[in-house]
Amino acid sequence: MTSGKRDKPRVAIVDDNPDCRELLGALLRETFEIVSFDSVEEAIETIPVCKPVLVLCDLLMPDHDGFDLIKRLRAQAVAIPVIAVTAHVAQNAREKAIAAGFDHFIAKPFDVDAMLQLIHRCAGLAAA
């Protein structure tokens, strides 16, 4: 990661699936600087330092889950928007994610245009 002034706002992607990280990165790279993590532990250590404007996080991962991430970020007083992006769409998954502290919930497969509008809104940008 480079230091200094950024030209683009930074978005963190936390997902154990490399294909999902690459897809989200490809969709966002034109507007955002992307930092991605394949584990919650790595994300917890780095997000407070790299200061993204937004975090996209899968809920189900092998080391810890997205609920661990949101709990630990909020305990560190990290007040940036965090969006759950997951294929975990069990009954009440959205409500559980919001109650846990996620700002929004996006189910996979997602509508690309709707997701981009939400991400831009959460990042404080006009929709692309």
C-alpha cells in the first residue's frame, strides 16, 4: 500500500473467495482504490490503519465470519459504513446483519447497478 494523498477513495473488500474479491474489485476499480483481504484477522489489523471510506464484507468465511469483523471494528470505534455482501440468505439474515451493526446487506447474486448505487451513496459520492 502506498502512502500519501489518494486520488480515489479507498474501499476494503473482505471475502475468502478470490473470485468474489476480483469481481467486486473490477466493478469498483474505476472509481475507488481497492484493498482486499481474504481473512477477517488481516482486515481487523489493517482497516483502522488504511482508513477506507467503506468496507464490503462476506458473512461466511473459514477463519472468522463477517459478524466477528463488524463486532471488532465497532469495538475499535471504527465508524465507517460496512456492507454485508453474501450468499448467506437464510431467513432473517438481513435483519441479523443490520442488528449486528452492518449498515446494509446485499444478497449474492446481486443487481450490479443497485449495488453500485448503494456503494456510491455510502461512500458519499454521486451515483456513477
